[in-house]
Amino acid sequence: MASHLMKLEHITKTYRSDGRTFCALNDACLCINEHESISLVGESGAGKSTFATIIAGLKRPTKGAIYWNDQDISKLARQEKRMMRQKIQMVSQDPTQTFDQLRTVGYSIREALLSYKLCTRAQARERCENLLERVGLSKHYASHRPSELSGGQLQRASIARALACEPELLVLDEVTSALDMTVQEKILQLLETLRQEHKVSMLFVHHDLAVAQRMSDRIIVMKDAGIVTECAASELSSCEHPYVRKLIASIYTL
Ligand code: ADP
Ligand code: MG
């Protein structure tokens, strides 16, 4: 049986604005296994990105417990927390956020390698070029600024930057949503290859059920700040849950 890489128990996230409390995620539980690929799906505002950013460690839950390799992360020492931050990398819908606009793409990738001491300064240039080539970009893009790359190229570069950290879990929030169909397909093919080559766990957020089914082993369906059901990706079309039936039906009425 696959072992748990990450376990999230009863995760709640509330936001306060104008003196009122709003619950964006309510009592969500999830186990992510090693080498597993999971998709969070559901309508806009369901809490998918909130959950994904908590999983990526970029937001703290208001309530709940998180375990990484069976260790409660609230009890980790500083060095272990840093190691965990390295092992979980997030790629978002807008790759411009990943890069310092004033620096070259290569600088940002080398900085990731060096900050986690994954290579020496002398090795960083070659490692960076190899990473760019692994995501289908010429190594010459290392000397380009983010504004000189197209949306698809920049998304590839942000995947390269995430891979530089040698992650065990990649969190990918709507990474193809802002791209046109042809580029979208190429990025999905790249992610499928990476999944096979690296044996990295992947947590996707998708609004497209067909893509979710293709990219993942398991699908978690969210609605109104909670998980309503989950199923194996291969069983999505036969899932009897009324909300899943509604989501599937909505694809054909668009
Ligand atoms: P999804 O990704 O499923 O579309 P989100 O997780 O982005 O949903 O948002 C869930 C709900 O939480 C939404 O109603 C959104 O407006 C709200 N929300 C998200 N981030 C914040 C924030 N920083 N402050 C207040 N409300 C937020
Ligand atoms: Mg979202």
C-alpha cells in the first residue's frame, strides 16, 4: 500500500474583512500518497485555491492539523520546516508571480538551487540550463527577462523553477487556464511526462473535469468551502453523487 506523504485533518480557513468572518474552507480532510496525482475540482469560489495554498504551506489554516511524512508540521524544528518548504512547490495560474521582473529567468532558477544548497555556484548555470531544457525551453531563455517570454514559455519556466527545488509534491493551481488551447495541451503533456519521470506527487486544481480525469488518479470534489465527495479518476463518469452528476451535465450544456 502507498504511504502517506501528507495528511491534512479538519482544515478550516476563515478570513476577516469589514469586521465579519468568512469561512473559505470548512473542515476539509485529505491524504496525499507518495507518487499520487490528485485533482481538486468544483465551481469557482468553492475553496480550491485556499486549500491548495494551505497544502503548499503558503497560507496557514485557522484550524486543523497537517502531517508531513507522519510528522505534525506545527512541531517541526526550523530546519525541518525549511526542508518541507523545499519539498512542496507551487505553480500558480499566473507565472509572472514566480519571477522577479527585473531579473533574468535564469537568475530566479539559480537562486532557487542555491538557496536550498542543491548545487554549488559553479554548477548552478549548467543545472539551470538542464532544467530549462527538461521543460522544453532552449537554454538561451536563461538570459531573458520574464517579460520577454510568452505566457506558455513563462509557465514552463515556472515549472522549471519548481523542479529546481527537487520537490516531492507539486501543487498546480489552474496552471493552464490562462493559456490558449494548443499551449495548454503542450503543458499538460509536459506535466504527464514529469509525473512519469520524477515520481513526484501532484495536486492539481482544475475547473475542467476532463483534464482532471486525465491528469490524476483521484478526484476531490469541492463545493461551498468543503469536500463533498471523492472518487477514482477512472470512476468519475459513473459517480452517482448528485453534485458530480450536475458538474458532468454542465460540461455538455456550456
Ligand atoms: P476557488 O479557488 O475554488 O475559486 P478560493 O479558494 O479562491 O476558491 O476562494 C474561496 C472563497 O474565499 C471565495 O469566496 C473567495 O472570495 C474567498 N477568499 C479567498 N481568498 C480570500 C482572502 N484573502 N480574503 C477574503 N476572502 C477570500
Ligand atoms: Mg482558484
